[in-house]
Amino acid sequence: MIALLTALTMVAAACGGDDGGGGGGQDGGQDGGGEKTLSLAMESFVQNCGFDPTCEFVSYWSMVYTNVLLRPLMNYAHVAGDAGGEIYPDLAADYPEVSADGLTYTFTLKDGVMFGPPVSREVTSQDVAYAFQRMASQSQGAQYAFYYEGVIDGLEVQKEDALDIDISGIETPDDKTIIFHLAEPTPDFAFRMAMPATAPIPSEVADCFKESGEYGRYVVSSSSYMIEGSEDLDITSCDTMQPISGFEPERTLSIVRNPDYDPATDDPALRSNNIDKFVVEVNTNVDDIFNKVVAGELDTSPDDPPAEFLREAVGTDRLPINAVDVLWYIAMNLTQPPFDDIHVRKAVNLIVDKDGLLRAAGGETVGGIATHILPPGMGGPTPEEYDPYATPDFAGDLELAKAEMAQSKYDSDGDGVCDAPECKDVLLLSRNEAPWTEYNPILEDNLGSIGIEAQTRELEGGVAYETMSTTSNNIPIGAHAGWGKDWPDAATFFEALFTSAAIQPGPGVNNNTSLVGITPELNDERELELTGNLEGVPNVDAKFDECGALGLDEGRVECFNELDVELMENVVPYVPYRWDQEAHLISDDITVWEFDQNAGEMSWAHMDVAG
Amino acid sequence: MTRYIIRRLLWVGLVVVLIVFLAYVIFFLMPPVDPARAFAGKRPTPEVLETLREQFGLDRPFYVQFGLFVKRLVIGDEYGWPGFGFSYATRSPVREELFQRALVTIQLSLGAAVVWLLMGIPIGILSAIKRRTFVDRFAMGFALFGVSAPVFWLGLMFLYIFWQKLGIAAGTGYVPFGENPLTWLNHMIMPWVVLALLFAAFYARMVRGNLIETMGEDYIRTARAKGLSERRVIVRHGLRASLTPVVTMFGLDVGTLLGGAIITETVFNMPGLGTYVVRSVFQGDLPATLGVVVLGALAVSVMNLIVDIVYAYLDPRVRYA
């Protein structure tokens, strides 16, 4: 009787169930009726801000925005390699007209670029200006407004509704012209105009959403594709709007062609628009995702393939591998003993077994040994060209490390092994997941051989970041961190990681975890609650400012390379150990694979599947 | 009995509030990360953090936050009743997601419950009747396997054998019943069986043990002496007494599962409460986590009540004031 009652209840629940989604197994490649569908699955839609382009700062969605959904003034070619870092006009008809003093940028919009349904009207300069107004509205929680605040005259994040904000530095004299007045020359300004948050937004839709992330389920296309179901969005009033059906934040995202898109307004070099439909689904079973890729039920996944799939596919066409401009590093706090001594920091650079760390992470498939900070893809030299702490086979060298340690104040007898109490029980912050769980014994052993007794504390990734980024925790060394660019310019590495302006109080805010440039005065002024040795900490602000003021054709790249050398040899905040690579397992249905070097993800703009 | 039920329902409410309070203390007072920081991007500014704390309601004292949470739960919020707020990650109402997923979890849990009852009880009865025979040993071997095999391993093996190699079962995922009943069933069978195996094994052992003990009672001997058939003796007299612990366990097990069969849902990619709570815990999405806690606590408490009521029906000696 219990079984019968239970069964009846279950049937009632099933009949009452809504479309729960979850993926019933969509075939990759061709869908019904000759439609080309790119089918993907991922373990989770990681979002910081509900897919709202004003505030979302997750790289995968940045790719989706700039490849297929939105057209900022400037954009990339969405291809691999150096060509992927070149910038082109997208919504803009041409490159901006820049005044002689570098303070005024004038963009002219292309004719005929349309918002998709349900707005279905031509994009104007006011729509671009509105995107900046949204960033300036504090309630929208724009996560990279700092790239424009203080750069564009009068753009200040404030507690006002977007449409009530007047940004004096943005002029829209007519529907086709937008003029930016800058507070100071900003040579990488064109790159900042390629970020998704700067893409035009229709205020008649977005202004209904006053808080961060709310617009994410109502995003109106300005590009060649749109969220499926956009045409059903009722924009009669704010109250009539219901979330677009093609995006269920916990389950699925379907993107189809925008019927209002005119290819004549676009450049095939930026978008090939081969595919008719993109379907991304959540699948909590990672092995199942890749089994389906192998079986042809899915085309690919942005997730990292498990080791067994990598092993089977390595060396085949089904495993394209691309360098992404991401650095993984061990950060040493310049104020905390024993790392307040440069000889100790250099000794650590010489002892760490980078080859061992790479093998623990999965070998050459996952990346290459990093010998300095700036990845080669961003203009930095290759390991062969520059390795200031070269050791045989990148395995670390005990003799070299000891020779360096012997010069340190913490090695009283000069035997190359730290014997000071400051080298005992040194907290090493790391993560509690692979590959860090494989790294930690290697690092403990390496550090131990030069007398630094590391006590590893493994934390969940986000917790580890927040712990080390909270200045008051005074963590001496952390192995958990990595960093990627926001656009292909070295400034997006060095500014956040090494300038004194980046050192801020509060939990999880500070990315300059080595505290380069800190002074006792800054510590007091910003209430950082730092302990340790704050005197004489190296500062690279002047060099950063010098390089930041240079244009690309004025030696900017070379200048930042000099800064890299300065950091590696005279500051030594890090042990860089890996420049990342992305390996994607793809099905046989994918006929054209392309990689978006800027986004560091697959390139929806150019991929193709079998028809 | 009515007064008893009413009293118990009031206790259910109190228990849920207490559990939610504890969960609130754990997740809000002792979070591993600042919830606002987790959703503020890689270079959070003080303004972004301030905005998120305000929008997430984290800028108020803990007791105010808890009070507002309970209030919204009882009277609803802008998204409906009961009010669970919005997800920090998706900025969408938690309520609609919770209910959609609860339905999937109910289907999974109850379906598995039917399977484990249909497997476990007959196997337990057969094993008790055929004690010390090959049937008994085989049945208990099965029980040992069911208890020992980890659910995640079973799920992966099932997928490997029946989907990947033999191609006779649907793979992972969920298809709503309304969309295609047959496909729905095809996708549910493996998760049901995998989830049911562990419980079927327990129940088989429990029924076997209880029935063996019951069949040794004096009243069973009397029933046989009266000339009743062995089948009648077992079913009408033996089983009824030996199933009361099964009822208790059943209620608790189903109640617990209704809070989310995390491993099974994850392995079979089912959009239930289990996968939802895993995602939300890892991302620090507190409203979503609390929503599942509330539903889970409610499910266990209500199932406990139902068990007690059924217990009174099964055992006439039990009467509630």
C-alpha cells in the first residue's frame, strides 16, 4: 500500500512538473531541418552578475557577448595568436579620430546596425552613452567601471539612476557620433572600448532594471545573434516583461540568429556567422560531458577535459590546444619574514621545481613553464629568450638556491640553509583541489631544502583568494593564484598586481598581494593593518606610469618588458611557474575550430559544424 | 488524534525555524568568504562591494537579516509566497527555481522509494522464509553489495554499461513527463535503480531480521495452530508487526531524500535540489542554499509526522493523545 501511495504521489509530481530542463541529450552538429547547431555542456554556468553585460566579468560570457550577442565600438577578430589581439572597428565605422593631445576620441557609428527583437531599431550613439551611464550608476554594480572612472571626464560612479547621470566627458552631437573627452591621455583607450559593458544597450528595456544583474535575462542583441525567444519579450512596459525563454540561468542558454542583423554592416574577419544555433546546457557530471563529446552527442565543452580524455586525444585533431594569456604564480609577501629579504625570494625562485609542478598539473597539455611575468602572447619574451632563474630542466637547483640563500640575513652561518626562527612554521596558502594538492608536497619539499619549513593551509579557491587578498591577514606566501588579462595589454597585468594604488583594505580586495610599493604611510592612510617590515619595499609605480603613457608605436610593449625584468630581478615578488594553455576536446562534427585569443575561449564567431 | 496532529504541525514549524536559524548562523555569521566579495569580480572596488552588500541585505545586523528572512518566508516577498529572495549568482528568484527542482527531486526520490520497497521487502521476506538456503545467501549477498557499493560508482557503472556500451538506456539528463512520458521514464529508470539499491539492501536485511524475530513469537505459533495457511500467517500476522520499523525508516529516508539526492542527481545530471544546493554552496549563493535547507527541513519534519500517524494505524497499541 505504501508503495502504491508513493507511486501515485510521484506520478502527480511528474505531471505537475514544469520543463525542468537539465539536458535530455541533444545531438551535436546538425539539428533537424539542416540547421547547424553547436551543442555544448558545462558543469555550471559560473556567473558573477546574472549574465548582465554591465556587470558580468567572467571570461566565458565576455566571449559570448563580443563574439555573437553585442557589438561594442571596437572589437577583436576572435582568432588565435597575435592576430587575435588586434583591435578593429565593430559598431564604429572606422578607428577613432584622436586629437593631437590624446584627450579626445571621436567615433562615428556605422549605418544599419540594428538591435535585435523586440527592439528592432537602429543603434544610436545615445545607446552607447547609456551603456556608460549604467556603469556609472552604482546600483548596477559594474565590476570594471574603474577602467573608465577617472579616465573619461565626469564619469563618476554615483548613487543615481542611469538615465539621471550626466557624464560631461561623453558627447553625442547626433545619432551617429559619440565623442569621449579624457581626463588624461590613455593610449589603450581603444581597447577599453572593446569591453562588453561598453556595447550599446536599449534604455527602453534596460532602464526597467535598477539593480545589478537584473537585466541579464533580458539582454537585447546588437550583433548577429540573439537569445532565443527574444522576439516574445513584451516591452510594452516594465511590468509586462518576462525573462527571455532561451536563457534559464541554471540550465540552458540558446542563441539563434538575429533576424534584424545586416551582414553588410559587418566584417567577415570579425564574424563568420557559420552556425545557426548555439545551445549551452548545464551537466553536473563532467565525465558524462566528455563521454558525450566523444560519442558525438555534444560538440565540445568549455570545461577542462579529465585526464583520461586528454590522454586518449592528445596529438589528434580532436584536442586543439591554445595558449591563453594567463600566469600562475607563487606570491611572496615582501613585508613578511623571511620574504622581506630579496635573497630569500631569489633562492625560492631557484629552488622551485617548475617542471614538477607542470607535470603535476598535467604536463605540456595544460601549459608551458613560466620564467617571468608577462606571457609571450602579450609581447613578453619566451623562456628561451629570458629566464632570470634558469635551472637545468626547470627542476630547480639546490646549489644555486643555497648560494643565494647564503647571502640572506636569515642564514647566519652562510651554509645556504635558512636557520633563523623566521623560517620555521611559515604559512603557505594553497588550494584544496587538484592540481594544488599535488603541488603542495613539492613546494614543501623545495622550500624545506633551503630551510623554510612551510606549513601548508589548503583552502577552497575563492577562500584562498580572499584570505591572501585581505591585507590584515599578513599571509607570507601563497601558491593559489593566477592572473589573466582583460585586454591584450600588459597594463592589465601590472597595474592590478604591482602598483601601490592597487593595495586596498577590506576582505578580498587587494590583488597586489606581494605589497609592492607599500610604505608605512600608505599602511596608516588606508588602514591596511599590515604588520611586518614595511620599510624599503621596492616600488615600480614610476616605471608603470612611464610605460602606461606610451602608445603602441612608442615602445609601450618594450617598456613593459623592461618593467617585467625590473620586477623579476630587483623586486622578485613572485615565482612564476606556468603560462596556461586551454585544451578543448571537440567532436568530429566540428569542421572549423577557432580560438578567441583575447577572450581566452573558443571562438563562436568563426567556428563551424557539419551541415 | 486531531489535536496530536495539530500539535505536531506546530512543532514542525518550530523545528524548521530552528534549523533555518542554525543554517543562518553557519552561512551568514561564519561564511568562508564574504558573500558580496564572491560576486564582485576579480578587482572589486569599495563601491561594488557596498552595492552588493546593500542589494544582498548583508549591510544589516544579523538578527535583522534573520528576522526579515523569516518574515519573507511566512508572508512572501516580491517574487511570491513563500519568499526565498533572489539568487546571488543568477539574480533570479530562488522560489521558482526551488519549486521546479523540488518536483524533479520528488520524482527521483519517490520513484526510487517505490523501487526499493518493491525490491527490498520481497527480498527480505523471501530471505526470511528461506533462511539458510541458497536463496537466503544470494539475497543477503545482494544486500551486502547494495550497502557497500558507493552510489557514485554505481551510477557511473550503470551509465558505462547500459548507456555507453549497450546503448539500451538513455544517458544523463532529465526530460519532463509532459514533454514525452516514455523518454521521461527512460531517463528516470537508472537513477531510480541506482538510488534504490542502497536502500533496498538495507530494507531487505531489516525485513529479514524483523520477520525472523516476529515469526518466533508465541502468537505466530498460535496462528499456525489455529490452522491458518502459512501465507496468511506471514502476511497478516508476521509482516504487520515486522514492518513497523520499516515504516519509520521509510519516512525518514524519503524525507531525507526529498532534501536532494545529491550524488545521484549529480551523476545523472538531474536538475533537482541536490545539484542546486551543491552549486549554491560552492558559489556561496546563500539564499539558494537556505532555500534548500528550508525545504529539506520541512520534508524531514513532515515525513516524520506522517510516519508517526501511519505507525499508529499499524500498531493499535500506539495511541496519541
